Amino acid sequence: MNDKQVKEILFVDDSDDEAFITRLILQREKVDLSIAHHTNYNSVCEYLKNIDQDYPVLAFIDLNMPIQNGIEMIEQLYIDFDNSKVIAGIFSGSQDPKDKQDARNAGAYFFINKPMNSDFLVEMCNMYPMYDFITDSDGIKKLLINY
């Protein structure tokens, strides 16, 4: 297996502001990741059906979405797509242990608190050895997947 750089993450949140803030944080921390921002499940499905890569998309899904909450969305994702296509987790401001348990029960790979930063990516790599977070000689941080 070869390491491949993850260049983009799927970011599902009904707030454009949250996507903007996350982009700014990643840029400030020199993380070489772009965000594919989506606000609903239909848009996510179209994106996943049309993406052409041979490793799963890393998806960050807001817990509190208006039509279908993040937990319901993850359950539906794993009905419509398997984990060879998507690795999904919850992205939320909630501290409620029940939300975290419900997310795990739905198949979420992770539950992180907003705002996302490079600390989470380091933690994720420690939990999931398929990922590696490196800093190149120019100080740019890259997320790699060994898949």
C-alpha cells in the first residue's frame, strides 16, 4: 500500500460561517486540506457518487442539521455507501455523552468538538493508523492515508 495525500475533506454543515471558520483555521495552521462544503444529504450523495479516488472520503458531519441530523445522516451514508467510499464522523459543539454514544452506535469513526484544528488531525492519526499527519520541510502539514 502507498501513502496518498488527502487533499480534501467532506464538510457537512448548514452554516456557511462554520465552513469559513474551519477553512481559516486550517490555513492559519498551514494544513494542506481543502473543504468540500455541503449543506444537505442529497448534495453529499451526488458528491460521493461523482468523486473519483481509490480511497475513502473523510467526512465531518455537523450533529445538529435542520432536516436530517448528523447521526441520521451517518446511518444513511452507511446504507447508501460502505466504508470503502466514506469514513464519517460527527463535528459538533455538544459535550453530551449521549450524543457521543449515539454517534458511535450509528457508525461514526470519531466525534470532535468545533472548531476543528490540526490537534484533532494528530489525535485522529493516533487512533486510526491508516492516517498519518506529517509536516514537510516548508512547514506545510499534510494528511496522508495508507490505503
